[in-house]
Amino acid sequence: MADDVTTPRVAASPAAFVSSAGPAPLAHARVAGSGLGRRRGRSAAAWRKRAEIAFFVAPALVLFLMFVVWPIITAVQISLYKWKGIGPLVDFVGLHNYVSVLTNQLFTDALTHNLIIIVVSIAVQLPLGLGIALLLNRKMWGQGLLRTLIFVPYVLSEVVAGVVWRQLLVPTYGGVDAIARFLHIPTPQQGFLGTPDIALWTVLFVLTWKYLGLAVILFLAGLQGVPEDLYEAAQLDGASWWQVQRKITVPLLGPTVRTWAFLSMIGSLQIFDMVWILTGGGPIGRTSTMATFLIYQGTKSQAFGIASAASVILFVIALVLAVAYQQLVLRRDTRPDQPRRKAKR
């Protein structure tokens, strides 16, 4: 019967199965393969970038480790021993060298002299350098010659400058005494560098002459970044020259001034060359600094443990001052968006 006859089912051919079910898995495999390839490409590019950074940073890092980190570690190690510079480190004294340095009147005097040099250098060179920079920033005859004459002392080597001034300040026969006699100005019998009461101030005068050029050049560079539109607008409003400098120039020179003050502070704290050549720390320690103290202890007294302890103390003081200055003063320059974030909160 017709109802009992069942229609045979035709099985699908393998080609038809592949054509109907195959494209989706293959497309998914191609997408997955392309994504994996992109990830591998990005990973290879990242490793290549890291390799390039390591290649260029490695020489500087090796030099930093050799000439900065390793000497600091060695100085800390030697500071814990009583050592004359010859033989192995065997006489361990712990923190005794640090106690000896901190209770030594010569070291405290040297630290006081460093602080005086920092304060006087900033107090004298800041107004002088700013005034000279404002003057040289205006168009005038001989402007380039004046800039060169002011910057030449800073370019000179500390050794050359120190020897020249030492010869000029020789009592009776030096150039300074000769000029003073010509002008009928009395001079100290032991010379400006040999009289205890004025020796430090004489050294400060030479240091100001030597490093004033750096302040002038930095301030001149900062003045080039002040927009001329502000000056023109102030002139149209009838502002005087002093008002323009006080309201526009000085505030916009703030980052440059703060950077120069930081360099002057660290340089004054570590000053050695000029003082050692001019006076050697004398007379009777009136011009000594922490650097001359530790050099004298190491080279003259052969007390390398005490000298190393003094160098570590100098390093710690410089590091603390640098970090404090960075956080309290330079923070506004390194993170200019910080105040705005606080204001939004």
C-alpha cells in the first residue's frame, strides 16, 4: 500500500557537508590565527624595544654603578674601621668614627662655613645676577662683549682661577695690595687670605666672581622665554619699568631662579677646589669646609676611617637637602598640575 511505502532518505554527500558546515570553523580558525599572530608581533616588538633600551642604558648604568654606587658602598665600609690606608680592614670600630666626626669642633666649624657660603652665595649672587641679566637683556652697545666678560670666569678652571687669585692676593707684592697702595687704602699686614677675621669673606668674594656668570647666563636664558606680548600689554596699560619687572619678569623667572638656587646650594655644600687652592682651609681653620676637612683627615692625618665617615655625613646632608628642596620648592615646577588636582577635590 501507498501508505506503507516509506520514502528513502538520501544521505548527504561529504562535499555537501564540508560546504555547509566547514566555512564557519575555518573562518574562526583564521581569525584566531591572525589574533595570535598580532599578539606575537606585539610581544616581539615589546621585547625588541626593551632590548634597545637596555643596549643604550647599559653603558651609563655600568659607569654609574662603578663610579657612584660602588664608591659610596666602599666609603661606608671603610667608615666602620680604623684604617691608615695600608693593609686589610681588620680594626672594626663601628660608629665610633661618626661620633668622632660629629663631636669634632673642626668639623662643626667646617659645616658652619658651608652654611654661610650657601646663604651668602644665594643672597649676593641672586640680586646681582638678576640685575645684570635684566641689563644685558636690553639692546645696548657692547652687549656681546659684556656677556663674554661676565661668563669667562665661570668657564675658567677652578685651579686656574684659584692660582690667579692667590697670586693677586699675596701680601705686599700682590696686585690687590699694589692697587690699594695706589689708592691709599690700608690693607691687612698678613694679607686678605691670611687674616682670620676677613679670610672667609675674601674667599666668598672670589667665589662670587667665579660663579656669578652661571647665574647671569641662566637668567638670560629664562628671560628669552618671557612672551613679548606681556611687555607690550603692560606698556599699553601704562606700567612703569619697575612694575613690569616685578609683576611679569620676576614671577615668570621663578622656575629658572629656583633651579639656579638648587645648583648653587649643592655646589656650595660640596665646595673644595677654590678653598683648598686659596687657603687650604686656613688660617687656623677659618675657611675650612666639610670637603677640606675630610681631605685633610685622609691625606695629612692618614685617618681614612674618619675621612670616610665625614664623606658619608656630607653625602647624607647633601641628599637630605636635595630631596627636601625637591619636595618643598621644585615640586611646583616638576608637577605643575598638582595644585589644580587638589583644587578639584
